[in-house]
Amino acid sequence: MMVIEQPTTQQLAHWLKVLAEPRRLQILNLLMAGVQCNCELGEQLALAPNLISHHLSVLRKAGLVEVERDAADARWVYYAINRPNLEVLNTAFAAFFDPGRIQARQPSCGPQATVVPDDLITVGCDS
Amino acid sequence: MMVIEQPTTQQLAHWLKVLAEPRRLQILNLLMAGVQCNCELGEQLALAPNLISHHLSVLRKAGLVEVERDAADARWVYYAINRPNLEVLNTAFAAFFDPGRIQARQPSCGPQATVVPDDLITVGCDS
DNA sequence: GATATAATTCAACTGTAGTTGAAGCATTGT
DNA sequence: ACAATGCTTCAACTACAGTTGAATTATATC
């Protein structure tokens, strides 16, 4: 099972994109509630099986969902939440959208800009 | 200032869609860091001012960003995070993607389905 | 081996949304 | 009044991604 260790902002953006599709969000929601095979999902969402398959594939490639075949009858496929990655996602979202991160405006532009006086500008190698 | 009181799953999906655009996510990130006027954002993201304006408008309509004009020179526009709504968003995300919500599979389909025996099915008005 | 079932894959279509480049608006300075 | 600044709006273009409907795969049953 692929586990994302340290999610970058890019990874975060990708997850957001994957989850921004309403049907996929519903699928994830149903998976979390314990529903798990293609036919059930399709029934509950009134969606053709190929579409369910497609969206599940996107969720799987994003590492949010795992797949498993029935031991007795391998025609049946069961999907499940990739818990470790969901934990990473949840933590990453909470950190990124934490209101505590909000900084007061630092005007470096416009009438209220805090301009560095010319005689304080030094020419150096620290770029 | 518009404040979202009780976010629905639909509202959540809409926020996800708005944030799924990489440049918008970057803009939100910069706003949280204290950068706030169109020109600054455009400079840091190497993006044309009309695009910044467009994306900010989307963020504003989603209730994630507030706008204010400079008191001294009204040509300058400052954008800021809508803190109350970000708090709602953060809480809603944390709740929705909480791994603790994950339920064990309840097979109602496939070989392992827990079928209700015929003699236990009652005919009533409780639909 | 032939048929049925559960799911996946494929090519073609379509609609949405980000981009482009130009015009427009509000405000300020000369 | 005129030009400049900062930003917004607009119509046309383009690309990506969800949908559609059919074909394909894999497994199981007769």
C-alpha cells in the first residue's frame, strides 16, 4: 500500500482537485460509511458502473482508496479507504487551512508601503 | 461580511472546487502570509493582473476572501482572508476527512452479503 | 466449451473553466 | 481637462476532464 510520507503543497493541490469532483466526494463519503463494492455505490449514486470504476480509479491513483478482490468469488471487487493516507491528508489540510497561520498585512506596496531608505541599502553577495 | 453558518456537503464540495485550482491555492497561501494587493500577488506568482483579479473574485464569491480599498489612495485594493469562514472551513474539513469516521465494511452485496431471511421480512407502512 | 456476471477500458463527444488580449472603470496627479 | 495608475470586465480561444455507449477482460457457473 502506497503511503504518502510528507505531503507537499503540490500533493495537497492534487488531493483537492481529486476531491473537488462532487461524485468522488460522495463515493469517498460512502466508502467511509462502510459501503464498498462497485454495484452498491452505483446503486446509491444512480451512476453507471463504468463511471464508478473511473472515479474509483482516480481516487486509487491519488492514494486515497485501496482495492481488494473477494476471496471466494474474485469477480467482486471491494474498495476501502486508505486510512494512513487519509490521516496524512487530514493533518495536512488542518495545518494548511489553520486560521492561526493568518498574518497581519505587511505593506510592501501601495501608499502605506514600508520603503527601505536608499542609504540603508547595501550592496553585497547575499543577493 | 458574509459568514457561512452551517456548511453543507454541497458547500464543502464547492470550497474544494475553488481551492483545487493551484494558483488560487497559492494566492490563499500568500494572503495568509500577509501579502495582499493585486500587484504584489501578480509579481510573486508571475501572473497577469487580470488573472489575479479573476481568481480573487472566485475566492471572494466563495466567501474565503474579503476586499478593502486603501483609505488614502482608493486605487489600491487590499485583499484579506475571511477569517470566520476559514474557521468554518477548517472545522468542516477536519470533520469530513476525520479517519475516525471510517466504518468497517457492511456487506449488503456479493457472496458475503448478509441477507435478511424471507420469513423475517414484514409488510408494513413504515416503508 | 459456452454463457453469465462484475468490473474495467476505450474512443468519441461535450461542457466547463482557465487563459488571452483588449477595452473599460474608478481614482489620482499635473 | 488630460494623462497615468491600479484594477476589473469582457468576448473569444483553448484545454482538460467527466460523460456516453460499446467493447474487453477476468472470473465463475452450467
